[in-house]
Amino acid sequence: MSFTLHGIGVSGGIAIGRAHLVSHTQLEVPHTEIEPRQVAGEQVRFDVALNKVRRELSDLAANIPHNAPAEFEAFLNVHLMILGDEMLSEAPKRMVAEQLCNAEWALKQQMEALLEQFDKIDDPYLRERKTDVLQVVERVLRALVSDATGIAAAGVPQDGSILVAHDLSPADVILFKKHRFASFVTDLGGTTSHTAIVARSLGIPSIVALHQARRLVRESDTVIVDGTHGVMIVDPDDKVLEEYRLRQHEWELDQQKLRRLTTTRAAALDGTRIELHANIELPDDVALARSNGAAGIGLFRTEFLYLNRRDLPDEDEQFEAYRRVVTEMGRLPVTIRTFDLGADKALMGAERVSANPALGLRAIRLCLAEPQMFHRQLRAIYRASAFGRVRLLVPMLSSAPELEQTLHAIDVARRSLDDDGIAYDRTVPVGGMIEVPAAALSLPMFTRKLDFVSIGTNDLIQYTLAIDRTDEAVAHLYDPLHPAVVGLVGMIIQSATRTGTPVAVCGEMAGDVHLTRLLLGLGLRQFSMHPANLLSVKQVVLKTDLEEAAASARKMLRSHDPTRMRALLEKMNAA
């Protein structure tokens, strides 16, 4: 039976393909149907993974440091006991044979059944042992996934599948860059959640906040994903399929036309140069940025080097990643942001319990709380500066003491490189992200000591409107056209311009073609966005009269009526 679901489109375009379901709990694993002849091999894979984890735990138990807490041995013994329990060591193999599914999926389903039993236990201590079950299962799952020769390696379809999940972390989405999904959809999420941001970098149609997709869609259902309008159609009839195939073809033709603008200089009608830079997450993203004509990297989100791993990247590994980006960009500038970890981008195994993680220990606050970790990154960034035009960007500054501590940490890193005789660019510009209202309202305090500023509109809107941008329940309240948001962005641009401080927007507003003329009218001359949006924004820039845009923007700044502001924006875009 055909039905339609509506969510929030976070990456435009149309995809048509078969649904591929991903487990909807904390540990995301693929569900793969197998042939009867594959059962024995899949059971062997499971035993191999189980034995690998058993050896790891036994080795740990045999080499406990003499000064380790006494509880450490007990902890390992509990995990070995759980690993040997028939409900985890044998039941999944029976499920593989009965349900003809991959070992990961069987283990995950068995784990969920176990956790339900733990939840019914009255004793609070025993009830909390479910955490140990989770940790043991996670170890086995990781051992299974690392088996590159088994069904797990081929279990993720490579061509044209639609990934359907309850939720995905930014780390999950980064992993999916290795696969050729046509699209992905999730029940949770908001238009500017970090997951959505990374999804846009994949350049595939994507929808979040569908609420019931993971429950209602079945494996291998035919699915249409309209990422532009946030519509998902399941099991469409032939007429609907034909209509969307036509729309898909028209979309692809439009994209081909945009490709002609790749080498065109970005300038308004009066010839004013507009800098269009790209946001990237990983060094591999440089190729897409260059192919779409980026005039530089306006935001290198370095925190993604820290995700999907148990260890931390050392200085040399970070240096090589930064050097690669800088080298591949040639003479074009590369703005490297210090890690913005915390909130929904926690280090593996270091998740913190916080009532309001977006307001907690994250970004520069975490950098300053972990000075050695910050020091390694600063050294790596400055070492990379010897190979090209590097700019250093600090996220989430909100006070003078934070800025002073940050500048001191930079000085310490530079002096250490001097002591080691390592070359670096001594003129690297240092900038700050303005994404907290406190920073926006006290901008002169920052521009006196910074070389440039970059407006992070995603968090600025979140904090101004008191909306968790990762919470789909309030995602509809996230509004870049709220009078307070437009007023703050305009005030930052004008204030920075008056002091001669270069200012850019690197949030999602920069890549929204409906807001391009508004930002130009507010005085913005440097945008940084996902590479996939560069050509669409350039097309608008080339057709914009800056004087008319400025006049319309002034009218919007004087208005406090959201309806009138939208009408003015529509009129501006229709010109």
C-alpha cells in the first residue's frame, strides 16, 4: 500500500530506490538478508568475532597494572561472564539460521531482548548491569564490522539504496561516505543538526524528522525521496514513479547547467567581488570543493578527525590531514577551526551526562579544559601553515577571559615550535566564530584582538531562539528569518565592517539560496557553505543588484512582523 511521509528536507534532489533499514537503537548496524547456503559462514563469522573479544578481555585481565583499582578485575570478569552466556554466545547463531539474517543484526536483536528483561528487574544494581551487556555487545559488533571479508562488508548495498534509520550521529554519516547510497532518511533530527550538515556534504537527497519512517518502511520497499520538499513516498504506483522520474531528470539537467558556472568569477551585477568558500569535514572533501569552484576553504571542521575511533589523533596525524588540505588548495586560503567537540559530537567512550549538552563543555570550552589536547592541535595547524595560506578559527567564543586564554595557548604552541626549530607561518590570521548572542552584542571586544570573524548562524539561531536544533519536536521553531536573528546578523556584519574586520557567514544560512540576497543586502561579501551549494549561490550572486538588495534589507531590518519580512524577502528574490 502506498503512503507518504513528510519531514524536513536537508539536502535537495530526488532519489528513487529500495529501502535499506538500519537498527534504530544506540548501536546502528545493517540488516542483511542471506541465503540458506550462507548461514554456516555467517555463524563462523560470529564465533570468530566472539573469540576475538574473549581474547582481548582475557589479555586485559592477565595484564592488569599493579596500581589499577581492585574493581577493574571484577569488571573484566563480569564482561567475560556475559560474553560466555548462552543468550549472547549461542542464541544469535540460531537466529541467523531461523531468520536468514546477518550476524550483526541477530546479535543486536538478542541484545534488545536481554535489555527488556533487565528493565523488569526490581533490584536497581542488577538493573543497571544492562550497561555491561551494551558494552560487551558493542565490542562484538565492532569485531564483526572489522571483518572485511564477510557479509557485513557487502551487507551495505552499494548502488542506489535508500538508507532508513531512526537516528544517525554525525559519526555514522561520516562512515556512510564510504558507501554509495542514493539517499538517507531519519525519524529524528533538524535542518541544522550536525548530522544534517554532514549529510549535505554527501550531495544526496536527505530528509530528517520523519518520525515514523523506521517503523513503517519495510526492507526493500520501493521509495521516493524528495529532499527539496521533504517528502518521502513509499511503494508508489506507476504513475507517481513516472512523474518523479521526470522530476529527477529535470533536477539533473538543472545541475548540469549549474556546472557551467564553475570557473565563472563570483561577482554581483556591479562587478563587486563576492568570495564563495567551502565548508569541509575531511581532507577527501577538498576534491568536491575544488570541482565546484570554491575560492577557498572557509571552514574545516577538524572535530571529524576525532570521531569513529577509540584513540585520539596525535599531532603528526593531524598535521598530515591539515597539510594535505592546504597543499591541495594551492594558493587559496584554508580556514581551520579548532575542534568543536561536545554536544552531539562526543568522543567515543567520553560521552558526558549533561542536562543541556549544547550549553555545556563544548568547543573552545573543551579545548581550554583539555590543554594538552588543544596544544597538539594548535602545533599541527601551525606546522601545516608552512605549506600554504592557513587561517585559524576558534569556535564559540563568548567572553574576554576565553579569548585571552585562547591567545595565550596559541602563543605557547608557537613558542614550542620555535624551541623545536619547526617552520611555520608567523602571520597566520586568528579569527573567532560569533555564534553566541553574548559575543554578537559585545563584538568590539573581540574585533580588537582578532584578525577576522565568522558568523556561525546555526548555533547563533539556536541560542538566540532557545531551540535545540537537534530536537525534531521543536525543529519547526528554528527560523533564520526571525526578526531577532536577522537583526543580530545585520548588526554583526555592520559592526565588523565599520572596524575593517573581515566577516564571513559559515553557517547554513550561507548556503541557502533564498537568503543569499538578504545577506548581500546586509553587507556580507564572504560566504562559506557546503560545496554542493556553491554553484546555486553563485548563480544568485551573478544576478543580484547590490543597491536594490541593500534597500530591501534595510526595510526588513525595520520590520518586526515575520509575515511582512517574508513578503519582503519574496519580493527581493523575485527581482
